[in-house]
Amino acid sequence: MTQILPKIVAITGAGISKASGIPTFRGKDGLWNKYRVEDLATPEAFKRNPTLVWNWYKARMRILIDAKPNAAHYALTRLEKEKMLTGLITQNVDGLHKLAGTKNVIEVHGNIRYARCENCSYRARWDRKELIDESAELIKCPKCDKLLRPDVVWFGEALKPDKWQKAVELTEKCDMLLVIGTSAVVYPVASLPLLAKERGAEVIEFNIESTSISRMCDRSYFGPAEKTLPKFVESLISRVKR
Ligand code: BJW
């Protein structure tokens, strides 16, 4: 007899990578406590002071370069191997989901390990040790000599249309949406839980504290995702496969 498996989609944010040593953006030890977001993650900030912006990304790369996925990342990989996770929409730029072995990952805010030209279509990895050094020169495009910038989505910039469309399609078709380690305040990703709910999916949140979407969620597991998510996944798999 063929088993009908639930279609589960996960949305992840910075909190899932906290146990891997990567700071979150908001909250008491968030990345942006020391800086104003407008000074760092906008195209205007890059135009104004590309060195400051690059130094922030280099500092983050120095943390990231040796970071390893944690139990929460691996729990999602397991769910995908069991053919229950149909897609993973991540706002994170750290690449840890792919490193954990999850295949269908949509990095809607880009990937910090890549740089692209501010002018032409050139794109390349920049995460080599010598480029992460703060004293390193700004990197120029080998094709047109303009500046390279991190290949991430800044405020006021549109998400790549193909990625966003995929994220919406996955959300519309899922039976269960897991929202993990995100404050759910940054749009358009923050609109997906409501979309899933309107389409009849169960929305389940994993966070250390309540968020802007907690009231609309069917269930919230409050606690570190690296603890709560693996437990949830194991119990779900054993229930479905029983
Ligand atoms: C744990 C934990 C543990 C900790 N376990 N949990 C509609 C309404 C209002 C505003 C807008 C709107 N539409 C668009 C906007 C504007 C703007 C926006 O959303 N502003 C809001 C802040 C108000 N959005 C945009 O500009 C977006 N673009 C856009 O909409 O374009 C439209 C357009 C169309 C056509 C032409 C032009 C434009 C782009 C948004 C890009 C966001 N980019 C960033 C930076 C990426 C690069 C980089 O990394 O440097 O993405 S901002 C930053 O926030 C980053 C994150 O991906 C994103 C979300 O943060 P996240 O992941 O939720 O982190 P935190 O820190 O907020 O939360 C961590 C959570 O984890 C907390 O809840 C903790 O409690 C929890 N936690 N430990 C479980 N162990």
C-alpha cells in the first residue's frame, strides 16, 4: 500500500544557526545592536561606504568559515530524506542547510560566500582566507573593474523572482509549515506563514520566545530549535511511518 506522506515546508531564520556560533540580527546579542541597519544592509550604505559594509561581511565570514551545521539543520535533512520535507525556504545566507545535506534549499536572501558585480553579471565565490582579512583591498570585477558586492538581498532590493515564486508555490501547496528561528518581521518572507494558514496548512513555530506570528500559529514550541526540532521530527516520523 502506498503511504500518503504530509507535504512539509520549513522557513528558517538566523535563530536556527545560533547554536552553530552565528549571531542573530535582532534581540539582545543580535548582530545589529552595535550598528544601524541603514549603515550596513542597503544599496545606499554600500554606495556611501563600501569599506564599512565589506568589513561587516568579512567579520561575519570569519565567524562563518569554520561554522558547522547543528542538530536543527540535520533534523530538516532527515525530514527531507524521509520524503516529507518538500522544500526549505531560508532567509539565512550562511549556507549551513546545504552543508547539512538538505537538497531543496531556496536561499531567498542570497549567499554570503558569493560576491557579484554591482554593474555587470559577474558572480564568484569570495570566501578565501586572504579576502576575509580586514586589511584586504576592496575587490574589483575582473570584467568591468567596478566594485564587487556581497551576493545577498539588502533592504529595498527585490528577491530574485524565480526563487520567490518557488517559495510561494511550495508554501501554497504544503500541509504543514514549520517556521524556525525567525522573528518574522522582514517582508516578503514574513507574509508566508499567513499564506500557508489561508491555504489550510498547519503552521508550527520553533523559537526561544514568542514572535509577531505566534498568535496565528497552530502550535509554538518555545525553546532552542536545536533541542525542540529534532525531537519534533523524530516523533513525527515515527507517527507517520507507524
Ligand atoms: C532562536 C534561537 C534558537 C534565537 N532556536 N530560535 C511590507 C511591510 C513592511 C515593510 C516591507 C514590506 N515589504 C517590504 C518591506 C521592506 C523590507 C522589510 O521587510 N522591512 C521590515 C524590517 C519592516 N523588506 C525588504 O526591503 C525586502 N525587499 C522587498 O520587499 O523588495 C520589494 C521590492 C520589489 C520590487 C523592487 C524593489 C523592491 C528585502 C529584505 C532583505 C532582508 N535582508 C537581510 C540581510 C541579508 C543579507 C545579510 O545577511 O547581511 O536578511 S535583513 C536580515 O533580516 C536578514 C535576515 O534574513 C532577515 C530576517 O531576520 P531573521 O532571520 O528573522 O533574524 P532575527 O535576528 O530577526 O531573528 C532571530 C530569531 O531567532 C528571533 O526570533 C530569536 O528569538 C530566535 N532564536 N536563538 C530558536 N536557538
